[in-house]
Amino acid sequence: MATDVLTDRALNRALLARQLLLDRVDRPVADAVADVVGVQAQEPQNPYVGLWSRLTAFDPAVLSQALVDRQVVRIVVMRGTIHLVTADDALVLRPLAQPVLDGEMARHRDHAPKLAGLDLAPVMAFAEPFLAEQPRTGPQLRAALADEFPDLDAPALGLACRNLLALVQVPPRGLFRRGGPVTLTTAQAWLGRPLDPAPDLDAVVLRYLRAFGPATPADVSTWSRLTGMREVIDRLAPHVRTQTDEHGRTLYDVPDGLLPDPDTPASPRFLPEYDNVLLSHGDRRRVVTDEIKAVITPDDRPPKGWLLVDGFLRGTWSHTEPDDHGRSTLTVPVSGRITKKAAAAIEAEGRRLLKVLTPEATERDVRVLPGSDA
């Protein structure tokens, strides 16, 4: 459906459809991760909830195996945060994120003064093969740096390695219901391929528009934390369509970007505490209403995650592990009153989520608070 002026509700349905949240899709895990241009993964278990809400018959073991098989990796990319991305995307997105990481290193309150003016080339020449040889933990890396460069500050050098080298966090960290320290190696060593020497930023911005659009240059900057997006959009003018939202802003989109009917029903969706659907626009009104923003916003970290009702942010959720009686409980505080029909849909979706999160439970309860309204 194409229209000249897009309401917040129309943009909401476009975002849900493109982020695979309007209807779950039957798609291989790696393909879905590529479609949405990566999944936030700074909390290692977040991708399991995020992808469960997007894919039919999602099996957490399949995602864990994809990490083991190196089809997907956990690496610092957009906004300088850990994302789960495909192996191909890691080699493209990590170089593009370098300006963000340079800025972080230069502004770091504790470490920037200790790195100012240092020639870091010898440090990287030591650290890169050290990490490529085999995965190392942060303490192991810092100890080696302290031995090799005793006159320099090892924690500051560790930050420099984190920001100047393309490092992946290897399993078991990131496997389903598994823990483990952050253990690092280079993307090149882990994937057996070099970084893209000339990554195409324009192509990545088009992928952003396909996955999150229609959007403004400011939205692209919010998603990536890169500057200069106006110039990129101007270069892409022959390849994008322009529209206007109800607030008078010009939006840009790929010509065939999905624009579902704004009245398309949207089932409840549970999201993890960090999900790009809530973090990838400068103006979040397409998913966070002004009324909800006054109560809860995606900048406030919830106990476990967020709840979308009719496509918009309406609440948070948390769950307990099975108690001595095998009972697991999902608690869902919802802002405002909802219909009995919506509450029933939330409860049904919540029970399905608990079945994934606590497969060993013999009883699963979902408590929607503060209640429902006929």
C-alpha cells in the first residue's frame, strides 16, 4: 500500500512487517539475521527471544549451532554495541563501524588520557596475532599486554584492542542457556576471511531502509551512530522514493519497501530488553506513543524485556525459573487498560514464550497486570 502521507500507525505496520514482527516467517536463522541487519546481542540471551518472536517453529538449539558453526557471530558493529550478525555481514559492518569506535576511544573518561599521543601500532602488531592464535579472555589479554608493554596502562591498551581490532566473542558465550566469560579472537581468524577492504556504506544504508524504513537521515544515524547520513541519502536519490509523515518530515525508502495496510492486525510480541525495533529511529513514535513515553520508554531497561500490543510498546515482562513444584511464572505489567481479548492473546503468547525459556517447567503461569477491561 503506497500513500503520500504516512501516519505513525502506517509506519508502525511497515516496521513490524520489515522486522518480521507482523507475521512470523518460516526462514533459516542466518537469513532472518541478515534480513533485519543484525540482532542486538549485548545481553547474550537476547537474540533467542528476539528471533523466537520473528520466526515460526524457532528452535534455540539451531541458533546455538549456527554460532558454533560460525554462520553467525557476536561482534561490535552498529552504535559500538555487540550484535549477532551473519559471517558475511561481520566482515562488512565492522569496518564501517570504525569511526564510532574511534570516537568512543577518544572520549573514554578513564582510558582516553592514557592513550592520548600513544603510537598504538606496536600494540596492535602484538595483540592481533596473540588473539588470532587462539581465543583469549579479557584478563588474559590484559596480562599479556602488561608483560609486553610494562610502561603502559594495560586496561587502556585492552580498550584500544577492543576498538581497533575486529574481535568476535566466541562460544560458549552466547549459546542458549549457557554462560561463559567474554573470550575473544579476531574475525579474520574465526571466519578464515579478511575484512572487506572497501565496504559499501550506500548499500548498507539501503539495507537499513529496507529493514527499518521509511526513515529520515537522522534515523539512519541513530541506528548506526555514524554521521553524514544526509550526504549518503542524497547520493542514493536515484534509488529511493520519498514520502512524508504526518509530522511533516520527509522520509526515504527503497522503492519496493513493504507498506502494509495500517489496519492490519498485529498480535502481541515479546521483545528482549535490547531490540533494534525500539532503538533504530531518532523519532520512535512509530512504535512508542507519547502517552507510553511518559510512563515507560525503551531507554529504561526492563527486568527482561518489552511487550508490544497492537504493534506499540505497552509493557514489560519478566519470568521466574521453575520453583520446587515445577511452576514458572511470566509477569507482564501493562500500561493502561486493555481488552479481555488482548489480555487473552498476551497470555497465550506468554505461555508459548515460557515453553521456550523454561522447557523443564511442568506448569506455566502468565500474569498480565494491572488487568483487563471489557
